[in-house]
Amino acid sequence: MLSISGSHCNPKYCGPGFKIYGRGIAPPFVPLPSCEVAERVKTIIVQIGNSDNKLRQAEWADFVQRVGAIVQEYASAIYFFGGPENWSVLQRVCWVFDCEESHLPAMKPRLADAREQFRQESLAFTEGQTEFL
């Protein structure tokens, strides 16, 4: 299980080149955004699974990589990527990340396309407003 925690996006550390898989290294601390920026940012949870065993192991790995690439492309900060123990009967993974609200209309159809390409009936997408206390 890989957990990335820290702070919000710094262009130096985020974007398409921001890699977290297999690293376990969090970017340096960046101050929290202003309230104006925080209002435009949504906390997103994306969950996928292969509990119906439609995908062979190699296909499952490709599906995880495809969804992960989409998340990386649109996320301003990734806080968590992980799933159950690798010996678990069910294969599933989850990403928790921040995303600019304006990116959501482009990201959702790309996730749906990946789901369809890999013959999956669902992909869970949870959207929330982050509140700083």
C-alpha cells in the first residue's frame, strides 16, 4: 500500500510527469492554497475492482495503469493509492486526490472510456468539497 501525504500541488512536482507508483516518496511540503484556490479544488476518490474476474492478471495490471495515468494527468495532488493485501480474494484499488473542478468534465469521460475498454460494469467516482479547519 502506498500513501502519499503532504500538501497541494506545486507545478514542479505535479502534472503528467509526477510519478508515485512504487516510489513511496512524497513531494516536499508546499503551503496550503488560499481559500480562493481551495474553493475550486475537489477531493476525488476513484475506485476500481475486478471482483467478477473478467480480467486476467495482465489485463488487470493494464487497467490499473490506465486509470492511474488518467488520475495523474488531472490531479493537482495525489494523497493515496492502494488496495487490499495482494493475496486478497478481491482485486481492487483506490486513488484519493485533489482535482481542479474545471478538469472534472474532461476527466470523467476518460475514466468511463477506460472502464468500457476493460469490460468493467462500474468505476466508483466520489467527489467532495475539501474544507480546511
